[in-house]
Amino acid sequence: MNKAASLAEEQSDGGSVLRLSGSLAIASLHDLPDRLDAVQGPVGTIDLSDVDHMDTIGAWTVHRTAKRLGSEISGARPDAQKLIDTVSALDDPVSIHPDSVPALRRVVGQIGEAVSAAGSTMFGLLGFFGATLVAAWSLIRHPSRLRVNAVVQRFEVVGVSALGIIGLMSFLIGIVIAQQGSVQLRQFGMEMLTINLVGRLTFRELGVLMTAIMVAGRSGSAFAAQLGTMKLTEEIDAMRTIGVSPMEALVLPRTLAVIIMMPLLGFYASILSVLGGAFLCAVALDIPPITFFQRLREVVPITDLWVGLIKAPVFGLIIAISGCFQGMQVKGNAEEVGLRTTAAVVQAIFLVIVIDAFFAVFFTWVGWN
């Protein structure tokens, strides 16, 4: 059983000395804190050589008294001295609520962090694109290393499995474009121009753009999740160990599949959108399908089709590179897979829209408008 704390005040050549003894634990302090508060300074030394036990409360009591009286602490055991030093370091409590940062500085700081993260991601994406080109050149030099079965399998995943959802989406988009366009054009008695709107907008922009967004959501996210899971399970490290390049075995088959399938899916989506527009025109505007398609041939130049087909493989490359890049960045835990999958979809859609804007300006500049 610990001995109760006691206090004795003595005089020496060096001045007044407070001698503490017994246990300075919370259960043994009793009225010691009040007795210490009643001591009037100055006191030269607080002697702890007879203290056999001390807890945090006792250390705080000693430290507070020494600070108030301007005393030195002596005779403490190593563990007690360490506890007193720890309490002393916390003597100036840090505010629970830190100093508020001005709103402008906080906003500028957040913008700077976002810009820095975006720059770092774009730099990494460019490096990954370069590594993909190097792997592609290696396959061109050694065609026998191309995994044809893997590419064909991705054809099914990226293209065939997506025909249903892309076809339905495109058909409905064609209906929406025709319906909204006819409502506006009816005010001028120009409902017939709805055919122009549906044809040109579908083949030139929305067919391939909406397909790219859908493929990014389906295939881009799947690429990131698949490669991310393989990264966590160390399958990719095992491939490197046995001399198999992950870029050639995993990234290039997916990239080739998306690049090849995107023009086909874009053309398919454009045809379904036109059919949706023709359906709406037949039902709501009393324009027969034969009239619709005759007018479509007259008003839609072949360059609109080429514009869509040229953009499609570029969009496919962006989607595949973004998905594979984010998947290869996974590390740590399973939560990272979800974060990287989301980042892959957002990054792919953002880059597709940005590149589409550049294409719009470029084709206008060359006269394909």
C-alpha cells in the first residue's frame, strides 16, 4: 500500500526547501495540493528524493508548485523526472480550435493544391503514355509477342457487351434531340430542319462523344479495378519477376481493343441516334421515314462522318490510358481501388471533352464545318 504524501518545509544555506515524501499519486495526495498552495515563496528547491511513486497528477502538482514559487526540482527518480518533463512540455496548452485562416488564403491554398495534384497526375499520365508507346514499338518489332486472344477477349467486353446499352442510349438521345429541336424550330415554321439538326449533331458530335462517355464508365472503370486488384494481390509484381512485361500483357491488349472498337461503336451509336430522330419525326412531325432519310443524305456531308470516325480512336486511346494508368497507381489497401476507379472515369471523361473541344476548333479551321 502506498504511503500518503507528506510535506515538510526546511531551511538551509541555499534557502527554503520543500521536502516531499510518500506517494504522489492521485489516491494519496489528499490535502497536499492545498498545503502547497498555502506555501509562500520564494522556495529554492523542491526535494523529491523521498518520493517513492508519482503519477501524472502528482507530476503536474509538483511542476505547478515549482513554477509558482520559482523553485528547482531535485532528487526525482528517472521515471518521475521523465513524467515531470512531459507535463512541463504541455504546460502551455494548445488551443483546440486553431487560428482561423483567412478565407481568401484558404481558397487560394486549395486551388494551389488542386493545380499541383492535377499537374502531377498529367505528368504521370504522359509518362504512362510514353511507356505504352515504347511497349507498342516493341510489339511492332516482335509481332509474335502480341496476345491476340487477350485483344479479342477485350473486343467482347468493350464492344459486344456494350451494344445493348449504347444502342438504347443513342436511340433515346436521337428522340430527345429531335423533340427539343422541333419545339424550337416550330416557332419559325421550320420543323423540316429538325432532320438537319439530328443528322449533323449525331454524326459529328454526340454519337461518338456519348459513346466515349459510356465506354469510359464501363470499360475505363473496369480496367482500373482489374489492374488495381492485380496490383494489390502482387500479380503484376509476379509477372515482372518471371520476365513478362505488364505493359505488353495487360495494358496494350486493352488499349488496342478500345482503339479498334470505338469507331465501330461510334458509328453504331450514330445510326441508332438517327433512327431515334426518324422515329420521333414520324410520330410527332408527320415526316415519313423515306422523306427523313432522303433529306438526311442531302444535308449531312460525308465530312461529318469522317470527323466522328477520326475522333473515335483518339477518345478510345484516352479512355484506355486513363483506366490503365489509374489501375497501375493502386497501392496500400482495397479502398485505393475504389478511389482510383472513380478517378479513372472522371479523368477519362474530362480529357475526352477537352480533346473534343480542340477537335471542334481544328476541324472548323481546316474547313470541315
